Amino acid sequence: MTAPADWGPLEAELVHWSAAGKPARLWLRDDDAVAVSPALQRLAAVTRSAAIPVLLAVIPAGAEPGLADFVARQPAWRVAVHGFAHHNHAPPGEKKTELGPHRPRQAVLADIARGLERLDGLFAAKLAPVLVPPWNRIEEDIAAELPRLGIEVVSAYGAEPTGLVAGPRRLNTHVDLIDWRGHRGGLDHDVLIAHLAQSLSQARAAGGRPVGILSHHLVHDASAWGFLEALIAFVRPRRDIGWWPPERALAGRPERPG
């Protein structure tokens, strides 16, 4: 029998947030959506139970009309453009990327524009002005030109760039539920809790920015679902940590989490 997860590191970090007089803030991004699947329905059920907002990264080339109907019935969900086709253009031996330097810049930007146009037609007001780069990678000179396409925010993974960065604002995720380098299922819960506590500590030192949780509904195993459900249950009764709606997180406004 698996031992219960140790939430002590997160409890200890939240003591510091309480002492600072402000709540910790989480937000949830889920990647690679194209269609309504049992996994997406489960994500909706899990998040709806506690009114958790979701930023759903949708791959434009494969997005099905039924997905738009489904998202329209999720009041707390917004949609981000997830590249265009989630197709790797890097040569063998290099890290995968769709929005990298391996094609002419204008061709990459044209794909992003096509993706935005298609998702705008499907999702209308549910579409946020956010680009989620496939594999969380984008060439900086491409990112710098995104505002002219209407992209206000880039959301990747890891620490946000420091100092002056050209282009849209950055709102990254910081805790990925999946063990991509190992068995490609959910990471050990104690590992995830420790990573979340560390990410919140770094966020506190940076002035209290929100910490992004990254899920991938299509590859979740029982462990990944279990952690997401346990995290929601942990947060739900507390006042020292809460979930930000995408609109607040994307706008960077300092409201209390919901």
C-alpha cells in the first residue's frame, strides 16, 4: 500500500505567505486539447467540483468543433493557442520545437496567425490572447513579433525571464505533473509537493507572482489524476492559498485568489 503523501513542505511554505499577509496563488494550464475525450471530461469534472479555472491549450490544426461546444459549457475555462499543428521542425538530435529557428520567421508567424484565426472562429470570447508554445519552446525573435498578431502573453514552462524581454508578457507554468524523462506517468506525489513548495518560495521572493500547475489530460495515469484531485482538496478549505482565474493571472492583477 502506498504511503500517504507528505504535505508538510507545502504547509511550511504557506506559513511564510501567511506571515507576509498575502495568500499564495495557483493557476492551472492543461495542454494538447483537440477533441472531447473521456480524459477531458474527467478534467472538467475534477475542476468543476471546486470551481477551478482552467486555461486549455488547444492545437488549432486538429481542433474539432465539438471541443468548442464542450468548452462553452465550462464557465471557468479559457482557451489558449497551442502553436499550430504541434509539429516538430527541429532536426534529429535537437530539442523538439515548432516555433524555433528552423523555418523562415514569417512562415512561423503565419502559422500562429492561422491558428489564432481558427480558434477565434471556434471559441470566440473563450479565446484568450495567449500563446502556449509546443514543447514550451519559442525563438525569442519570433516572440518579439507576437504583439502585432494580438498575442499579449506567452505561457511556457519554468522560471520567467528576468529583466527586459521583448514581446508579450510571460506567464509560465512551474510544476508539471508528468514524469516525461521516466515512465511518462504522474510524478511521485512527494516530489510534486516539494517542487510546488519550492516554486511558491521562489514566487514569494519575486513578489508573490502566481505559480502555474501544468497538466496533460491525455496522458494522465492514476497517479497524475490522484495528485491533481489531492491538491484541489488541499487548497479548497484554506485561506492562505487559492486558485486564480486565467483572466486575473493573465492580467497580472493582485486580487485575492478565488
